Amino acid sequence: MKVITCASYHGTGSSAITNFFSEFSNCTSIGEFEVRFIHDPDGVRDLEYNLIENNNRLNTGYAIKRYIKNIKYLNGNFLKKRYRKYWGSKFLELSNNYISDITELISNSSWTYDEKERGAIFDIFSTIYRKFFQLFNPEFEKSILDFFNEKGYYSAIDKEQFYFHTKKYINSVLSYLNKDNTEYLMMDQLVSPSNIGQYLDYFYDIKIVVVDRDPRDLFILVTKYWKSSIVPHKSVEEFCKWYEITRRHRKNEENLNPDNVLFVHFEDLIYKYEETTEKLMKFVGIDPKDHIMPKAYLDPAVSIKNTNLKHKYPKLKKEIEYIENHLQEYLYEFPSDNN
């Protein structure tokens, strides 16, 4: 199974990639549902850092426990299904197996950060508990966590073993969704657009398409349509600073393997549809003859309505000019602007 994924910076149009590959007969896609357990905080990437790059008698076990907590959250509940909507109980099962594979020892033990994880109220109660018993026995140090059968996790596996188990785990998680056993599986946001090279070792076969969008359009979409709380936009100055900060990594990342990573402008999928989709098919290695539903999900005639929006909002002229002056290197050259 060959995996295709898109990565973006919030609202930059990566779903267009998902939509395009959903039009192929030999590609399974679950749509725009974002599968982020690899690169989000307390995800697989954080596990690698704490097991391999910064292996530590305390940090490593803490990271494993944080991952366990994270997969339980992602698994969802009866009110908010999250991953269980697609995996049922399988995601949790496969994740627990993965934890077993990368953990070398589990013991009944605890430390300060285990109390921290349970919150401030528990921390206060734990302190009172210890001080109370120290009145009768000054040397008393037993933790209240002993009553909760707290577990400690220990591991010092090497990088090769970590990658071996991680590849197997991620492949199993993703393969479960490929019910028809198609040649390709399209997933949204499997990796981050930054530090992409750090994720390639987690997959047997992956193609990553990074999508970015003209900052003027993004600013207008965020402020006038989406009212997004995740993209700073109280002022155009704040927005521009955020936009530049989140993309600064591209100036320092070099030697990304062009066989695995492709950068595209969202606008090119509209204004240069034939050229760009041909490039996407060639990059992924998918046969054009399997494109059985062209423009069923990605129709440039529809998507074009959300581009070059500055002409629709003349009252934002000052804001647009500010963006053009401060984010010049990120601007898209729209065909209509050259007429």
C-alpha cells in the first residue's frame, strides 16, 4: 500500500489534494478527516525524541505515558467519537500493541510528574496525605499513587528497532482503513509541513504534498468567512508576523528528497489545473487512466471563487497593501493581475 498525504499551515487548501486523489479508482480516501497522531504534541515524533534522541531514565517513561494518554483521547468517547468513528476499537488496540513493542520494562513505580499529570487538586491532596503520615513517621515517603497501581515505563531500544516497530504500527493503523485493499491510500495531515525529513522513516512508502496559499486570500478568508480562532488575525500586523513565523523553517530546510516531498501552491491547482495535476500524478506514480471521476471533487471552476479575493473587499485595501509589503516573497501571481 502506497500512502499519499497532504500537509498545510491552517486553511491553505490541502483538502484540494485529498479531493483530487479521491477521484481515482485505485485510491482509498477518508476525506478531510485529519489524522495527526504522528506529529502532534505527545505523538510518535515526541516518542522518538524521548526514546532515541534524549533517552532518559525519567523523560522516556513520561513520554510513553503521555503517548498512552494521547491515544486514549484520540480514540474518543460516546459523545465525540474522534478516531473510533473510523477505527472502532482497532486504533487503541494497535497503539497498545505498539507501546508493548517499544517498552522493555513496566513496573509499579511513580515520580513527581505522575502527580503533576493528575492536576493541582490531586497534588494538594497528595501533599496533605504525605505530611499527615510524617507526623507519626518522619521518614514516611510512600506516595499516594501506590494505591492507584501507578506504572513506570522503561526503554532504551535503538533507532533501528524504533523505526521497525513504528513502521509496522503506522502501516497497520492505516491499512485498517483501506478496506478495498487499493494500491493507494490518501490521508489528510499525516505529517507536519515542517521538519518533513524526520517523518520519512515512519513509512514504507509515502508521498507528501505540502500546500500553501496566498497570504492575502488567507487573511480575507480568516477574517471575513471562517472567523478562525487558530490563526491570529486581530490585526494585519499580527497576521503577517504569524504567517512569516510559521513558514520560516523553509529557509533552513534543505535537501528534501523530491521523490517524497512536493510543494504546490493551492492557486496552481486552479489556474494551472492541467499542468499541476499532471505533476501530482507523476510525483505519486498513479496512472492517469485510473482518474475515473475528473473534477468530481476538485473542480477549479468552483474553487476559483475563493481566490484573488482582494477585488471583492476594497475596504481592506490598506490591509492588503500591508501584506503585500511585508510578505512579498509569499505572494501568488494571479493571472488576472497581469491583464
